[in-house]
Amino acid sequence: MTHPFFSLHSHGFVRVAVAGPRTRVADPAFNVARTIDMAREADAKGASLVLFPELGLSSYAIDDLLHQTALLDAVEAAIGRLLEASRALQPLIAVGAPLRWRGRLYNCAVILRRGEILAVTPKIYLPNYREFYEKRHFASGAFIAGEDMEIAGQTAPFGSDVLLEASDFPGLVIHTEICEDVWVPIPPSTRAALAGATVLLNLSASNAIVGKSDYRATLCSAHSARCLSAYLYSAAGQGESTTDLAWDGEAMIYENGALLAKAKRFADEPQLILADIDLGTLAAERMRQVTFGDCADIEAGATSFRRIAFELHAPRDKNLGLLREVARFPFVPDDEARLAELCFEAFNIQSHGLRQRLAAANFQRLVIGVSGGLDSTHALLVAVTAFDALGLPRENILAYTLPAFATTDRTKANAWRLMRALGVSAQEIDVTAACRQMLEDIGHPAAHGEPVYDTTYENVQAGARTSLLFRLANRHDALVLGTGDLSEIALGWCTYGVGDQMSHYNVNASVPKTLIQHLIRWCARDAHFGGETVAVLRDILGTEISPELVPGASVQRTEDVVGPYALQDFNLFYTTRYGFSPSKTAFLAFHAWSDAAAGRWPVDVPANERRAYDVEEIKHWLGVFARRFFATSQFKRSALPNGPKVSSGGSLSPRGDWRAPSDSSAAAWLVDVEEIP
């Protein structure tokens, strides 16, 4: 038996499937046999729901055969066979069938599970243009609500007003529509989503013509994004009549605009695609996007839905894996083209923010401390970009390297190399004497040579540098440019007030450490700031991340204290972007980081940095994150200087994405951390 932590069902994921079976024209017995085969395959792969195409039991393009009693009787018999076969299967099964009700014929979706028909939903919008003739055969279900249908010996809810809600799986609410229903200005699933549906099903036929596939994909993607939902789409394929049309068997699974799975079109073999839908993400998005709720309130009277409860019985003692890609770096795309686009956008967002601030404050100079580390390097590159765009000379960027007790030759040399290569005004002011004087003034033992390297010792250096930068700004009528990044702000890895937490404007405030690394790699790879900068940028990337505040034989490693930035940026993203619990964040981290050989890496990550983390490491550093983020660091974030928001992962500015009390407890998060094995 597997620990519940490793089950996708313990973390709000549900596995869904879309099937494209081989069919035979107007042969319900053959078609239901193939449907059962694929339902069994979906069951074997752990699916909780499997979707089939429109009119899949009868075939779609059979015209007036739809009015033949023998065919319609055979369809009902096929539903009876499917019901019996479903008793031994886990998933809900959604199939398409022509069904009679009160003397009229309806194009229906039949949802059944374990020998029970849960609901029958009629198609509302019947296309009757170009190649479509559905009104010749079917009645619209637009005004059917609150009714029942007798089918295959059972009485089932029938109408366009049905939502299926899992009573034992929070957040799983299913709505069904059919083909053309999603092509109209207000699809039925829109109001269903506003009423609480999270998984939207579309049984489609949708013949293939040139260019139609792209349009369908755009439609499904945009619709799932607007509805903050999952959208499953299955189109008719193999075996449909090609008398006048052709079929590609397109099958897609989208979640909030993102494609999770897609079938091969025009395939020779039956296609079954699967994906794990994250109901927690959908719930988080709906809760935060309050206009979604406002729209639901406004539209509440337009359609009334009845909720039909069922039990999913999703197992939590099986490790089914996770059928969705979890990016190791949620702030950094692993696609090379998208990464280049993001880097371009990030640089422009930061530089435009700085340009506006300089113009508004009527400054033509700025002051920046350059350490030879990642953050100050990137901030300096942004400053150069802004000054070039403003037509200001780079000499107006007053860059200072400020060595103290533990500054290494390597970082100081890189600071000088970078400043010279960029053509900014470069100076060095050694703050060692000033720091020693302050230690003497406050009676610190380190002033007399004792190796007491405590927080006071470290903050004296950080404070001396910041104080000097502000006075230099006064002296030169300039703005102090902050360099600290989002990761450091989240973890409280900065000195409050008179320290690196403070500046006049901080272009890096919304940029995490992992993204800064990739931005610098991008600049080096394409020599954006000239060939002379390439070597120094690469050397800075290869330098151990360190505050360089404690002298000694070994380098002071930041990640030994606060944790690997790769993991902590991952934790930060899912904590602030979606509000996930530590245990769910750890589950995702396990699937992203447990195997270095699995999944994709951003193209520029060096081979020696492509490492894995096991559950024990993930749990430990998640505990560190929870303590530092929730219990000890908020007061620093509540007094952040201005800076532009860069990514959807968030800004921690109290004027932006994150508002929280400075005296919060981390107890609830730490209790949840202990649920991780």
C-alpha cells in the first residue's frame, strides 16, 4: 500500500481521458464493443473519467438513418451493454447517442458509471448551415430542464440543466455539452462554469477541413481560460462516413488555457489521451479572480442548474504517478523560444519601470553598488538598457564596488571587469575601516580581532554599504538603484532598513533568483551588451552565491542557510501564486525534481547544475521556507521600496500581490509539512 502523499488524488488531481475509438457506420453493436475496449484501457491507466465523441454509438454522418427504428433500438441495446460492462470499471463514461423522448429525437450525451446512468444531456445548438443538417433530424434541448428519461431499464435525469458533483472529491463538478454548443457566443458551459462546474466535456463530431484544427484548439484553449476550467474535447475519427466529409479524430485536454494532452490527428489506430487535472489550481484561480464570482452573480438568473451527486471513490492508496509536466523552474520557461521572449519582456518591463521613475523624479543619474554577484549584475544591465533608451550617457550610472572584510578577489575583479565593459562610471570605496569603526563604537568583540561573526557583524557591513550609497546619491543628485531579488525578499535574506532591503527603486524586486540567472545567461549567450561582457557574465554565473560577509578559508554559501534557490523559488511560486499547502507543493516538487534525467530543462542550465532532490530534502527546505516566509520576514516586505511587477508568479510588494501581517505564526504550514513522509 502506498503512502497517501504519493497519490495524485490526495492533492486534488483527477485523471481524465479522451478516447477516439474505431467505429463502423450505423453499427451500434460494433461501436459499443470498441467503446468498452477503450473504457477498459482508460480504467487500466487510472482514469476517473473518459470522454467519447458525439453520436459515437450510432455514428454521426448517417443522415436519415437516424430516423430508423431498428437503428435507434440498437443504440439503446448498446447502452445496456455498456452499462453492464461499466460495473467493473472505475471511470465515468461519457458517450454520444441519438435518443427518443416524448416523440422527438435528441442528440445526447449519456454519462454513466458502474452500472448506473447518472445523467443524459441533450445538445442545444443544432447547426443547419453549410454541410450540417441537424435540425432535419434532432430537436434542441434548450428548454428541457428538470426532466427524467427512461433508458435501458433505468430512469435518469434528462435536461440541459445537469451538473454532476462528486460528493467525495471536493471541486469535481462536471458539465456536458455537444459540439456546436461551444461555437456559439455564450456556450452552455459558460454558465455551467459560473454555477460551479470545473470539468467541462464536449462530445463532438466536427469534420476536418483545412485550418479548422487550429481554430478548434484556439476555441478550446480560450474557453477553458475564460471559464477557469478544464475542457475536454473529442471529435469523430476513424470509421465515420466519408460520403461527403472527412474526419480527423481530434482529441484535446485543456486546463485554464494550457494544453495538457492532444491526440494524433488522422491516426490509423484508436487514440486515447490522458491528463491529470488540477482542481486545486482551478479553485485557487476562481477564488482570487473575484470578477469571476461577480460574473456568476450577474448571470445567476439566466440558467438554473440541478446538481446530481455521485461518489467517485478515487483511491488514495495507489501511486499512479502524475500525467502532467511540472516545470522545475515555474518562473522560467523550458522552451528556448519562449524563454528568449520572456527574457526580452522582463528586461523591457524592468527598464521601462526605471525610465519612468527617473523621469518622474527628474534624475539623470543613478547610484548602484556592484558586488560581482548575480543580482547587482542584472540590475546594472537593466540600468544600462534604460539609460541607452533615454539617450543618457552611461557615465551617468555611478557604479561602486564596496569591498569589506570577506570580499573575494574574484567577485571584486568581476565587478571591475563588468563596469569597465559596460562603460559606466566605476569607482571603488573600501568600507572596511568604516565597518571596523562601527564595531569599535558599539563594543563588538570583532573590533579587537575576536572571530565573532554574528548577525551584527554581517549587518554592519550591509548597513555601511547602503548608507554610503544613499549619501553618494545625495552628493550627485542621483537615485539609489536596489538590486535585491524576489527570492531574497521572500526568505528575508536581506538587511532591513539601512541595508540591502532599502533603495529608492528596485528593479529586481519581482524577479526571482532562478530567473535572474537565466536572464544573465541569455545576455551572455547572445552578447546583448557586447562581446567584452560575455566572459565576465559567464564567470559571474559560475561564482558561488554568497553574501561574502564572513571571512575564512571557505566561502560562505547562501544556499547552505536558506536552501537551494531552485527549490525555494518553486515553493515560493506555488505558495503565493496558488496558495497551495506545503504537502501539495512538496508533491509537485517531488514530480519536478526527484529525477534529474526526466522532463525538460531550460536550454542554458549547465550539466553540473542538473541535479535531483529527494522527498527528505524537499521536506526539509520546505520547512525552512515556511518558517522564514510566514513567521520571520514579513516586516521586511511590508516596507519594500517601489519596483515593477515582472511575472505572474507575483510581487511581494504590500501595494501589489501580497499583503500579510508581520506577526503571523507559521504553525499551520509547519503542521502540514509534517504530513510529508
